[in-house]
Amino acid sequence: MSLTMQHVINQIVEELSPEECKRLSYLCREFHSEQCTTNIKEMLLSCIDQEQQPQHFLIELMLRMRRYDLLYKVLGIRRKDAELCLENGCALSEYRVLMADLSEDFGSDDLHSLIFLLRGTLPKEKVEKCECFLDVVVELEKLDQISSTRMNVMEKYLIDIHRVDLAKRLSQYQNKAGTQSPATVKPRDERQSQCRAASTCKPAHTISITFPPAAPLSHTSAAFPPTLGCTRKPTTACINKELPCLSPRRPREQWQEDVYRMQCEPRGLCLIIDCVGNEGAHLEQLFSKLHFRVIHHMLLSVRDIRSCLYHISRQTEHSNMDAFICCVISRSRSSQLLGTDINTPGIDLNNIRQFFMPESCPGLTGKPKLFFIQSYETSESSNFIGFTDYQAGELETDSPFQYRFRREVVPEDADVFWSHCWTNDKQLEENNHHSVYLQSLQEALLDGQKRRIHLVDLHMAVNRVVYAHNNSQPGLTYHINLRHTLRKNVYLT
């Protein structure tokens, strides 16, 4: 093992959080023994010792971990070039990549529900040690209840805890695996043998991958490690020790990403209603930078909020634009947002969305409609109602705080992104209060504009920041409800 490789591994490990280390360990599980999982550096060294192409292995790991910053800063390759490298083959198990991805979408309340179902399956001492979805997966794998070819048990568990979206992803993976011919699945040693033979061929397209020279270890990391949902295929690795051997690029129509159009100038209207008066100006600056025409209203009554929503939904400009954004900051009571007249009935959260549905606003049909709500619960209301049940395939969910939600109807129409965060209104009594949710949202959106990361993945970064805040300050808890019916990826660039 060269000193340069050891240095690269040190740099990578220094940047990883404990949760990321656990995910990395799971992804590499088939390459290392159980004994070396406690020391992540030793585990990585053990894994790459078995690899003919350690650079390619680390590149794939960082790509699957969605640490694109480390790809460039430590490994010296950009994300697009790294994805091209993997088109020809992957060392990591597609099954493990899928389970690690599911773990990121698994909330704490989901984990508690799953553990409750497993009380008769897993020993109590094992259950008590499960801190995330991957811990449960590992224990079930040890009992031979689930594997890369048998996931029906986990699929049933996910349906039972109302995570139909995740169960659907498992089902899709099993269906895909079932259609592959056994003759196409080759042992790992055989794949590596083919790679060494293929490395003598003249590549159709080459990318030079070199490691940067040794430098002092950096202790900084990206504020928001992005996430990316991608389709993976078990193919044959074909990597030369210095130059990856790549097959010709696929025709554009086969690999082009399905995205919403974002080319108009401005991109669309952004309505900001700030009934608290402390952060609307920051949002106005943010969405102006994202090329939206911002309409900012402050300190409105409930009647004025309704009037404002009505008139904005009737704007003819929507037909000539690509998207719409609505941001509301206000106090709330149960599922109603309040204006400055907090003693009067508020406006129902679901009614806000209805103003911009196709029947009310035909100019936004087929276009993304994004809602970001920060509400502050008044002390008079402490009644929370559980989720409304939904049918399979209706929505995607992506929040680590899926508990004690009030009744909010899932958007039935397509092209809606609904992010609602709430906390206690006592926080407004603090001097210079700033919403953790809104601050992290602003930073994530700017980061996504620079690095072209789509909206759903960006919100994962917001979830992580809010989750970390709740762990460090349990008395100032924020709750997030994220729902979307987007049919394509949204890039606010």
C-alpha cells in the first residue's frame, strides 16, 4: 500500500460523519471481515487491497455516498467523469447500494415502527442496538431473512409501516433482477480477469484519473452532502490502472435526464408572505438570485392572504413561465396558518395549494409548483393528528421527522413539491431569531445552483441539518413534512 493511497484514505475518512461511516461500511461489507468495521480506515485499506483498481473503487464509493465534493477535492475527478467511469462496470453490490439509499430515506419514526414489528423476530438486545435502517438490515441478513435475491419479507414490513414508496423500490429491484439471465451474472474474480484483459484494448473514450499530491489533511467538508437517485446496472468493470477503459457513450435519448424546463427569464413568480416579519427579505434575495420574479408581502391579515393568493393565481404571466414558488412564514394553529389577526380563524394549509392547481390556475398545468412553509405553533394548540393514509405510488416522502403530524392532505395533482416545517412560537421571543429550516433551505438551494443538484436531493441536506439541530437542542425542536408528486427532477439554476 503506497503512502499516497494511505493519505487519500485518511483525507476521505476525516471528512465523513459517523452516519456516513456506517453507510460506507455497509456498502463494503462483502469486501471486509466483521472484525475491522470499528476502524473505518483499516476497513478501507482491507477493501482496496483486494482490488485491482483501488482508484476506481474509491471513486465508486464516493459516488454512491454522494460525496461529490470529495470526488473532486481528494480524488481529482468531477462527478460527470466519475459517472462515465462507472458506465462500464461497478464493484459494489447493486443490492447494497439500494439498501443504503433506502436507509437515507428512512425516518426515525419509521425505524421505531419497524422495530416494533420485529420484536418477535430479533432478540431484544439486538433490537436495542439498532440506530438506523441499515442496522436492522444487517441483523435480518444474519438471520437469512433477507438477501439480494429475497426481499419479500422487508417489502411486507415497509408496507405495514406505510412506507409504500420504499416497498415499491424494492419490488422494482426484484423485478429487474428477475429478468436478468443467470449467464450474465459472473463471479467477481471472473469480472476482474476480464477487466485486466480488456485494459489492453484501445479505449473508445478515456479520462485520465490521477491522485493529487500529498498535502496537509483538510478538516473541512461540504455543508450539504448532496444526494442523487440513479439507475444502476450490474455490468463488467473495465479499468486500466492509469486510464479507465470506457465504452462509447450511449445515444443521448437513452441517458438524458428527465427534468422540468427551466429556461424562461424570469423562471417564474415567487410569492413570499411573511406574517412574522423576520426572514422574508432573505428569501426575497435568495429567489431573486435563482432568477425568479419575487412578490413579497409582509404582515398580512388572513383576509389579505386569501386575496393575495387569489390574485397571484389569476396572473396570466404563469403561462409564459416555467415554475411557481410560494413561501409562507406565519404563526399557526393546528392545520391553519394565521395572519396578523391571530384571534380569527386561519387559512387551511391545503387551501393554499388549491389556489394553484390546474382548475384554478391553468397556466401552471404541467409545471412545478413549489411550496415552502415555516409555521410557528401558538401555545393554544398542542393537538396533533396522525397522517392521512395514502395509496401506493401516490407520493414520495423524504423526511426524518414523520411523527405527530397534523392532518395535511397529500397533494393529488402532479408537479407539486410541499415542504412544511413547524416549531413552537416561543422561539419568536428570542432576539434575532432565525429559522433553522429556512437558513438551511437557503444554503442548500444556493449550493444546488452552483453544483446543479436537483430539489429533492437538496432537501435531504435540509433534513440532516434540522435533525442535527433537534439532537443538539431538544427543547427547540423543528418538525418537517415533505410531500411531492413531481414527475421529473427540478433544478433551480
